[in-house]
Amino acid sequence: MKVGFIGLGRMGQGMAGRVLGAGHDLVVYNRTRAKAAELEKAGARFVATIAAACADREVVITMLADDTALAAVTGGDGGVLAALAKGSIHVVMGTHGVDIIRSLTHGHASAGQVLIAAPVFGRPDVAAAGQLGIAPAGPARAVEQCQPLFEAIGRRVFDAGSEPAGATAVKLANNFVMGCAIEAMGEAFALIRKYGVPPSALYEVLTEGSFSAPAYKIYGKLIADQSYERPGFTANLGLKDANLVMAAANAALVPLPSASVYRDRLLGAIARGNGERDWAVIALEQARASGLD
Amino acid sequence: MKVGFIGLGRMGQGMAGRVLGAGHDLVVYNRTRAKAAELEKAGARFVATIAAACADREVVITMLADDTALAAVTGGDGGVLAALAKGSIHVVMGTHGVDIIRSLTHGHASAGQVLIAAPVFGRPDVAAAGQLGIAPAGPARAVEQCQPLFEAIGRRVFDAGSEPAGATAVKLANNFVMGCAIEAMGEAFALIRKYGVPPSALYEVLTEGSFSAPAYKIYGKLIADQSYERPGFTANLGLKDANLVMAAANAALVPLPSASVYRDRLLGAIARGNGERDWAVIALEQARASGLD
Amino acid sequence: MKVGFIGLGRMGQGMAGRVLGAGHDLVVYNRTRAKAAELEKAGARFVATIAAACADREVVITMLADDTALAAVTGGDGGVLAALAKGSIHVVMGTHGVDIIRSLTHGHASAGQVLIAAPVFGRPDVAAAGQLGIAPAGPARAVEQCQPLFEAIGRRVFDAGSEPAGATAVKLANNFVMGCAIEAMGEAFALIRKYGVPPSALYEVLTEGSFSAPAYKIYGKLIADQSYERPGFTANLGLKDANLVMAAANAALVPLPSASVYRDRLLGAIARGNGERDWAVIALEQARASGLD
Amino acid sequence: MKVGFIGLGRMGQGMAGRVLGAGHDLVVYNRTRAKAAELEKAGARFVATIAAACADREVVITMLADDTALAAVTGGDGGVLAALAKGSIHVVMGTHGVDIIRSLTHGHASAGQVLIAAPVFGRPDVAAAGQLGIAPAGPARAVEQCQPLFEAIGRRVFDAGSEPAGATAVKLANNFVMGCAIEAMGEAFALIRKYGVPPSALYEVLTEGSFSAPAYKIYGKLIADQSYERPGFTANLGLKDANLVMAAANAALVPLPSASVYRDRLLGAIARGNGERDWAVIALEQARASGLD
């Protein structure tokens, strides 16, 4: 398939590498070419403009950091909306808000193009290993057409329906459930510390019991060890996502009281200068609120 | 070991059966003898009073439904405190509040006896299969002495330290983390339903991803299916536990904002007549609060 | 009227003084006689036992600090329940929980006596000036009978119905609304401080506008000035009341999310050693959670 | 003073009338001329474009419904930024978000103009009577220059400092404190209703005691009477403001847990079709969450 790939951060590099490895014709674009070096060696063609990454492509994938970047890449004279051929597909794989996804859905439809939102689940190492989860939503025929790409990129494809904003909601919901789990652990660990119990005891009870899953193993360990210095995902990014899920919930008139709880802890953590630590640092805020300094 | 066992509910029967199966000398007591039938067939001796279940026993285990039952069994003329021999051990394995555990810790110490709190993790079928987790806390020597019993009853023993109330806190913390996970799913499923996404999609994303653990598989399924009629654990019991963890947190001066969130949903659910449904019914409250009736 | 008065703290002294001043026959009891000195000078008769404060009295008023004190004074051989004559009335004027009020309602009824709950609104100086608000609830005839006492003690009598626990709920609700107002100001002042606005500006906007009431004038001033050292009501007492209102709400199956918010701040404040400061110190917790240290 | 006035809703008409009444030279603009009829009769000059409302004016006042309207009026070729003379002052008196105020602050500065944010406190009838509160913030000299206008429009001017966004924060904080008061009453009234107490009893206790202020008198009455049909301020507008204050708090890294509580109730109320009722309808949501349907 003729594929364009825009956005070669750590996630994007791994994902584009999987597309290339599956034998597709891959053109890549990134603001700084250096990040494309590995892919170029492996056979990808680097282009200097977004428009060139769209020209004659059946599918263009974007994997961008935030809504601002997505707006910049898609809009304007040389943007994806202007450059993509009629009938071609734009697959948005980054984590974005429902507003911009809805706006792009309409924009592409007006231009005779198709939008699929296909957010991914997993970290960069998982992406490089082709083990991501992918939840695409969009017109059924287009999703089917992209199936080979999704299978190349990920381990498991979850059908999120025909409405792109729905896939966005699923992704934001997943991250929200994660934030709640971290917050719950932050509170739980503060509680048992106050009772003189070693954090490792609760960590083992949880992760060898009903919570034997990556979310609890990874973040429970950080909290039990009070180790927030090597972030897998920063508090600042956590706040960005919390705001996105609350905006999505606002638009759909859904109260999310649990989101408010961990978002408040994130605000506190960032206000105290911990924005670039791992977002599990909300457990430190909780500890402070419990007098455990 | 000479063991007394008081409290033959569904959990207690399974646990007592494991003690008996490991070859210990077992005396059992329950208010209604019928529940001891299986155990008597298997060789346990039924006694008609609490005092008789304590006399000449090295260890007496209680597995009771709530603090009221524990207070009734331990206090008064024929209660455990009065009947247990000096040097003997009372192992409290039910889920209780920190107040009563602290009070019993002092009571047993004054009487020259020893208290261990050893709450268990798992449901009745898990108990019958000897697969419970157990988190004992108490004087090290006594805990060591009971180790064969814990190994007979459970799959895994977690050291919760030397303070019985600490084990209580661990158990309450575990149930609290569970309540938070259910609440988070209730909110998340309401959100994606509002975006037209089938609940099964989010269920799969969660349970095949970062949340591949029993808590999410069991309760996520109930919520996705909106099936609350066959309770594993009722909303009323959930509220009891929520109040216990908030009382424990209050005593230790720990704010638990996430507990307030799901406790509020439980209150709403019970107020609407859903107290005897599965406590995952808080997701129905969330759905209603989102206009999804 | 023949009146007994039990509990001569700062509130009780003022209230008993009003009863005496209105010409009633007053017997007073307090654990430490010293606090009765002024009243004795003014003509009250001090007695050495609770029973003596109940004997031959038409009405016995209790004004006690908490549920423990009320339980101690009412129960046991020489307690109010045992000593009060049939047909006599016990007027509980302290702030208590609904559980103990319901229990006393039944206890007095069984003993052929009558319970009225008549909580008061105002501080000691207000009590001494006879300017309290009073919200009595109980059997209509008994409430009518006590009307002269209420009019002696307070400025305004609010009819809270025929169920004593209802009056309790009104009192707890009032204090809850106060806690919410303080919390809201704590959050609002943190916000405007972050925008470089002098706290006095918000204080004036509020108290010269929609919030021109004592709650905002008194507590808004403390918060604007960050002055918590001379408590009118301590954080520890605030927590006691917060727990009472949440227990009342729990019993009635009413979620009180706003109570959880300020209760969490109180727990944090007390955990940091501010339990004996004015409960407006929750604004300091809020400021800290906002990075304003 | 030569004044332009843009935005003749119910508030704007009253405010412009006060400016005119104080003898200033007033030009008015509104999308629909009909709303200017009264003012024109009284001597104001209606102009057909925003640019004409800015030309040769020392001060232009905008009183607009939301950020979208403000952006539309200020931006573009014929907008306020383009049309206002160097040195002239734009006084924003509507309730807006901090982002747009900050953006306008910079925009006007770049254009050699001055921005003052001067939000007002009070409803249309208060505006017509010249009894509004006004909290201006901006460069001291400009604020001083506008003082005669503020005195014409309002009863009381509160100095909110030199940073326009600060005045915005004060206005949003005031409305936030209002939302919290309404929410607290909603919860409190649900509680006492469950105890069988007539709502009027709590209403009187509050408004004749510590809460004898308009916020409680107005909204307490609506809640006690369960009367939400004639909105002074709708739930939809309440949500708009709640989102503005949360955005302001997010930008300043201030957690506002109380805002989340009443915002969640607003979302529920709107989700159930009550968006155009008075925002006190959140008390109905609370009642429902308490099983009081």
C-alpha cells in the first residue's frame, strides 16, 4: 500500500518501522529529518513537506504529540486536508481531543477524503515490537482497507465503531482508567504507610491478587518505591490527557468525578514543580495531603 | 495443631475445610449447626458454645461477617477473650474496622493472649480451593507459629508487619482500590456509550491491555453487560467496606477523595433500591447521572 | 418552670444564665463546680450529681460537647434516663449525631419521658446575649411547653418538626453549609492570589455583594488575612462535625460530595498539625495544594 | 467622555443607559438595532458597524455574552482592535475566560491601545438601577480615567489590580463561590428532607443566621420551593462559567475540587434536559442522587 507517515517521535518511529517491515511503500515526513535516519536506512523515502507526504498516497498516518500539532499539520495551504487526494484516507493515531477529531471528520468528508481515528495502546518499546493495541473507528470500508496496516503495526485491533470520535473516547477512557488506578494506589499506599505497613506488602497483595495487570505492576512499583524521576509519562502529559477526557465528557454531558480527583492531584504536583516527573507523582501529592512529607 | 474455628459462612466453611484437610485437630462453632454438617462429616468436632471452641485450643480462628458479630463473639462471659487460655492465639480473618482490631489487640494482650489479624483475599470458591491470599500481622513469633495454618488455608502469605491494625488497613485498602476500579469503569463506560461505542470495545481494550486482571475482567463484564442481578458482593456490603476504609483513614488522618466518589455512588444506588445488587451497580448510578437511563 | 441544666461550658453558662434571668427555678450540674460560680451568685442551685439535677424537674436541659459526654450523662444508674421523672422532658441542646438522638428518643419514650432535640445557632457571646437561634423538634405538646425556655434562651425559634433527629439534621446541615462556604472561599482565594489579585479585593466583592453575611465576613476575613491562630471553632471540632453530618447522610442514604471535599482538607490540616487552629485553616491546605506555600 | 458601547443585551442596555444618564457622549452598536431603541430615544447615537462604534472614542465598552462573541467583535478587519485609536481604552465588562483576556491584553498593547477588564456583579434590574458592583483591573492611569464611567454604571468599584486577567479571576471566583453555595444547599436540603424536616425550616435557619445574604435567600428559596422554571441564570450558563473558572484554575495550577462537584451536577442536570432551567436545578440532581424523586 502507498503510505505516508507524519510524526516520527519515539512512538511514530516504531510504528512506521512496522509499516515498512510489512512491505508497504512508505514515505515519511518529520520536522527534523534526523529522526527519520533509521527509517531511511531501512528503505523509507523522506520528503521535505507535508504535501509531499500526502501526494499519491492511499493512506496518510499521523502520529502527533497533541492537538496543536495535528491542527498545524492538517490545516493551511500545504496541509493534509489540502494535499490528500480525493478518496484517500487519513489515519490519526495520536491521542487527541474529540473536538479536533470531529472537526477533521467533517473537513475530510467535505474534501472527499476519509478520516479514521485509530489511537494506539502501548509505549514506544511496545510500538517497536509491533505489540500495540489499536482501536480504529471510521467508515467500515476504509477501516477494512487499512486492516493490513493495523495488523502490521499492532498485536490486536479493537473495533471502535464507525464514528472517529468514538475511538478517541475509547483512548481517553483508557487513560482515564489508568489515572484513576494510579490515584487509588496513591491513596491506598498513603493509608497503609500511616498504619506502619511496608508498601511492598500492599504492592504484593494487589499485584498477586485482583490487580495482577501492567497498570498496577508498573505504577504500583513506582509508588511503593517513591520513584518518580524516570518518567514513562510525565505529570504534564497526564494533565493534558485529563483535560482532554474532561472536555470529551463535557461535550457528551457525562460527569467524571474520578477524573476531577486525579486531575486535582496533577495540578498540585505540577504547581509544586513536579510536572516533568512521572505522573505517578500524584501519589506524592496524596502523601503530602496526608501529612507524610 | 489444636484449632478452634468460629464462623462457618461460605468463606469460613471453605477455610475450615482446608485446616481440617491439613490434618489439624479442629473444633468448630457456628450459631446454626447446619452449616457445620460437611465439616463434621469430614472429621471436625462441633461444639455448642464459643467457650468450648476456645477451651484447650492453641489457636482460635474467627471468620465473621462484621464488627458487630466479632464484638458479640469476643466479649462477654463466654466470649473468646474470657475463654481463651493464656498464651493462645486469636486469629481474626474477617474484614473488620481498625477500631475493633485495636481494641481486641489490647484486650487480648491484657488477658495474656495474642491477637493476629489475618484478613483474606478471594471469594468462597477460591477459599474452598485453598487459593486465598492471606495478609497476617501480629507478634512475629505468633505469626510464625500460625504459618502452617496460613499455608493450609491459602496460596500466598503476605507479611503485613507486627501491628494487627496494619493488616486490617491492607485489606481495606485492597477493597478500596477495587471500589475505585469499579467506579472508574462505570464512568468510562458511560463516556464511551455517549459516543456510540459498544461497551465490549472498551472492555476488550482494557482487559487485553493494561488492565488484564480479575478486577477489571469480572467487574468490567458486569458493567459492559449491565448485569447486576447475581451479586458476588452487594452494594450494601460495598458501603459497609467503604465506611470501614473511610473510618480507618479518618483515624490515621488520611484524606481518601476517591473513596468518597464511589461511596457517594453506592449511597445513591442503595437509596434507589439497589442495595442487594452487585456493587458494580454504581455504574448504573453513573449512567443515570449522565442521562443514560 | 423547674429546670435542671447540665453542662456549663461557655455556651451552657450563657444559656443557663438566660433561663435564670427569665425567672425559672434553676438547678445546675457540672463536673467542675467552678464553672457554676457566676450562676450560683445569680441564684442558681448547684447540685453534686446528675440525678439531683433531674429530681423533681419538669425539664432538664443538656448542653454537652459531644456524643460521648451525652452518653455518659444520660446512661447508667444515676443518669438522666434513670433519674428523670415520668412525663418530664429532656431537652438536648448540644450538637450531636443522629444515632444517639434516635437512641435517646426511644430510651426516653420507653421510660415514659420525652426527648426534644433543640440545637442552637450562635457562639458563646451570642448565647450570653440571648441571641441564639434555636431549632427544636419533638412531640408538639412538649415543644410548646418548653417555648418559654426557648424564648428566654434565644432570639428566634425555628420549628424543626416532631422528630428529634430532624432537628439534629438541621443543625448538622447548617454547619455543613458553613464548611462548604469556607472551603469555597479557600479555593477562590487561592485562585485569585495566583492571578496576583490582593485577597482584600475578593473579600470585598463577596461580602459587599451576594455574600454579605456573617459566614463570609467572619471566615473570609480569616482567610484573606491568613489568620488562623485564634480559633472560634477548631479544625478538630470541624472534623467532628463533618463526620457527624456524613454519618447522618449515610444513615439516610444521601451522598454529600461537598462534605467530602472540606472534610478531606480538614484531615490534611490536622495531619499537618493544625488541628487546634481555626477550621478556616483548610484554606491553608488549599493554598498548599495550589503550590502557594 | 466619548464612549462607544457594544452589546445591548439586558445587562448592556441598563449599563449604557447609566453612562448616557451621566452625560457622556454615547455611541451604541448592537447586531439587532431593536435593542437600542430605548437608548436612542434617550439620546444615544446608533451606528451600524463596530468600527463606527470605535472611531474617535476615548473608551469603548463591550458587554458580550461569551468568548466567541468577544473574539468576533474584537478581531478581523472591522473589529475593535483594528478600529480603536491609539491610546484609547477598551473596557471589557462581560464575563470571559482568562485566555481571551490575556490575549486581548497583548493585542491591545501591541496596537498602542489599553485593555481594562471590569467585570460586573449583579443582574439586569440591578444594572438598570446603577447598583452593580464593578471590579476593574488594568493600567492604573487608564482605570483612573474610566472612574467616572464606573461610578455612573455601578454602586461600588473594587480595585482588582493592574492585570486585567486578575479581574477576570475575581469575577469567575465570585460565580464559583455562588455555585458552591447552591450545591451545598442542594445537598443540605436533600439531607433534611430525608429526615422529614420541612425545607422552610432549614431555609429560615440559614437565611436568618450565618447566611443572611442574597445568594442564600434567592437560591435557597428556589431550592426549598423546588422552583426552577423561571431562570435568573440557566444551568447552561452555569456550566459555561464553571468551565471558565476551571480553565482559569488549570492555567494557574489551582485544584478546585468544589468546582468539580457542582459542575458534575450541572452536567447531569443538562444531560436530563434541564439546561434551560435555573442553575439551582442542580439541587434536583442532588435530590435524585439521594433517591428523592
